[in-house]
Amino acid sequence: MFNEAADIARAEGVALPESTADDLVALLESAPPDNTTSLQVDFGHQRRVELEYLTGAVVRRGREHQVASPALDSIYASLKARARAFGGL
């Protein structure tokens, strides 16, 4: 997933080191076990989520640049369905 996002960013002209995906994984692994994202908190409280501005934006930009992102596509579709179920889009 991080490799896909990095590839999309590079297609957008963002200069990222090759270690970007590994660095992000290491950062997440160093976070406290109870750490959550704002998206996760919003889903938990069934509030409107920022999905279209986060994952959705990356997926759309990948499509524009014809960069394959099967993991991101799958996550996005799943989260979108979940958010629709409680009116969170």
C-alpha cells in the first residue's frame, strides 16, 4: 500500500527516496499500540469521514497517471462501503 502511494506521488512529480515505504512502515511500527488515526476514530463514532480527501484522492490521482494501486483500490472500496452504511460520506 505504501509503495503504491509512493509510486503515485512520484508520478505526480514528488521526489521521494526509495526508502519511503519502508520508512513509513517503521514509523507505524514504532507507534504506541493504542495509537489510532482520525479516520479510525471517525469510523468508530460513525461520523463523517475524510475518506474522499485521503485514500480517495490518492486512488484518483493514481488512475489519472495510470499507476496501478490494487491494494489502495481494495481498501478504498471497502472503507467507502463501510462509510456509506452509516451515512459517513
